[in-house]
Amino acid sequence: MTLALLGLAIALLLVLRVPVAFAFLGPALVYLAIEGQSTGFALRQVTNAAASFPLLAVPLFVFLGALANHAGIADKLFRFALALLARLRGNLGYVAVGVSVGFSWMSGSAVADAAALGKVQIPAMLRNGYDRRFAVGLSGASSLIAPIMPPSIPAVIFAGLAAVSTGALFAASVIPALLMAIGLCVVVWVLVRRNPKITRGEFDRAEFVASLKGVLLPLASPIIILGGILGGVFTPTEAAAVGVVYIIIVGILQRSLSWRGFFEAVKDAVLTTAGIMLIVASASLLGYILAKERLPQLLAEFFLGITDNPTVFLLLIAILMLILGTVIDATAILVLVVPILLPIVRDYGLDPIAAGVLMIVSLMVGLLTPPVGTVLFVTASVSRTRVGEVFRGALPFLIPSLVIMVLLILVPDWVMWLPGVLGL
């Protein structure tokens, strides 16, 4: 009954559009007051959650993405990809996917990707005869690569909560992210063939050389960041710090990062980090209450009572993450759900890293799904398109993500190949 009332209170606050952190925090504080717990205890709980060392990488990766955005790296990547693929029919569609992959190595956030790249990609596609639904749907769907491809902010949060290697989780996420990009390119190829307005362009060697000069230095950042993490040179936190310094140096050398841009990046990073940490803190307090009420044990008994098949259990996890991802922020879901589900994952004999990749991919699909998909609304705002139109345009581009989810459910261990090769 206590859990039911707590859940009802949170659901009501979310329906009333109370921010997620406060929708969690309010009922949790009421519960603690009824139980006779002091506010000092609540303060210690939320402070300890936000002070976790592994989470120190989050603000640094957020700052890295903000710097890359304000240094104009997204624009440089777009220009280079467009020059490289000029002769390919439907080149702007492939460019959108390729630029999202490139920017994801510095961003780690679907919302940042959708906001930064959507402003460039969508108008360019509309000017060149692409259907509006195609443009907004592809832009939104390709942004989902960023939180899966390392350095991924959800992966950092999951690794910290699950006490698993962040580097191993990063390595396990690389192949699913690349498969998603390949799948999106296949969908682009199919849809472009149906539009006779889309034609080939002409390759301009001078433009290609000029654009190549602009991306050589920025494209070295994933080698430094990912190579350092996967090669064991840096911890994820150290790699994020090195990446921040490197992007600042690149911005200065290319004269693309002004003082104003730098301070805007600081402002963006502070606001984003504050929001993430507030959610982490409030969700951790709620997680303590759920653990106190024995919800993990109750769920374990429930799942084991339904099935002893790990595949069915993974299917239930994917459905749960997909549904929750449509209404609640992904960070809040991870902080709440991971400590509850992780012991059950181990009871089924599953690798927590493989389960983590499945959770993250499932949550990212929810970001582009009504009623409250964050990327859905960001893409709609950037393109000045109705939310319903964005979702209808995104539907065919969600197929690759759903296929990857199915593969992760049926054969979860395939994502562990690259961590094994790297010895992580």
C-alpha cells in the first residue's frame, strides 16, 4: 500500500508537469517525515549520491559537448561530410547520420545532438527537396546515436550505479551504435529512391580540401578520448578533462571559440549538470525508500515467478525501459531502476554490462516517442514542426534501434566481444 501511494503521488505530480526531480523529492520527503526520519538524513543521502566519484565525468563530458557546439565543430563536420558525399544521391541523409556519429564522440547527449545538428541539417534538407517528415525524423533518430556511442553520459551514470567498468561499457556500446548508424543509412537509401526530386550533386575538390582542413583537428578528439579510455591510458573522468582541454586548444587555434562562446558553453554545462545531478540526488533518495520497502526483493520474486528464461526477462526489461523512457528523464530512470534490477540481472546469470547496453538503447528509443520524448520536442522546436509530424517522420528511422534491441534480447553476449578483445 505504501509503494502504491508513493507511486500514485509521483505519477500525479508528473501529470501536473512538476519537474522530475521535485516529483521524486516531494513524496520521498513526506514518506521520511511520516517514518520519523530527519531532514538531515535526507540531506546526507542526496549529497552522498551526487558526490560519487564516477559521476565526476558527467559534468566534464557535458562541458566537452557544449564546447564542441559553441566552437562550431558540428558545422565543420556537416560541411566536410557534405563535400565528401556530394556525388551520392540522397547525400544529405547520409551526411546527417555521419555527422551525428562524429559529433557523438564529443557530445554524449541526444538532446545536445538534436539541438546543435538539427538547426543545420533540417533547413539544408528542406532547401534541397527532401520531405519535411524525412528531414525531422532522420535528424531526431540520428541524434539517438550520441547517448549510445561513447563517451555516453547514460553509460557513465549506469557504470557508476552498477559498479562496473565504464571503459568496458563504452567498448560494449561501440558496435550497437555503429550498427544503428548503418541501419539508418539503409533506411535513408530505401526512402531516397522513392523521391525523384532528390538528385546527385557535383564533387568540388577545392571545397573538399577546405572543409577537410577544418575537421582534421576536431576529429582527433575521439582518438584521444576513446583511445585513451579503451587503451587504459586514462580513466573516463581523466579522458573527459583531457578532451575539454583539447577542444579549447582546437577552438583557439582555429579561432572558432570566442570568449563569449566559452562562457556560453560554461553556462550550458552548469545548467545541464545541475539538472542531471538534482535528478540523481532526488532519485537516490527515492531509491533508498524503495529498497527499504523491499521492492527489489518483491520484483525479483515477481520476475522469477513469471519465468526462469533470461531471454524473456530481458524482453520485460526492454519493454519497461521503453515505456518509462517515454514519460520520465533517462537519468532518473537509471538512478531508480539500476539498483533494483541489477541483482535480478545477476540472478538470471546475465552480464550486467550487456544488460546495461540494452537498457540504454531502450531508453533512447523512448526519447523519440510520445507523450514526453525529450528529443521529440527538441526536434519539433528546432524545426518548427508539430510533434506529431516529427514522430510520424521518425517511425521508419526507429526500425534499426528496435532491431538492435531484439538482437540484444536474443543474443546479449555479442556486445561483449569488443571488451573481450580489448581486455576490459
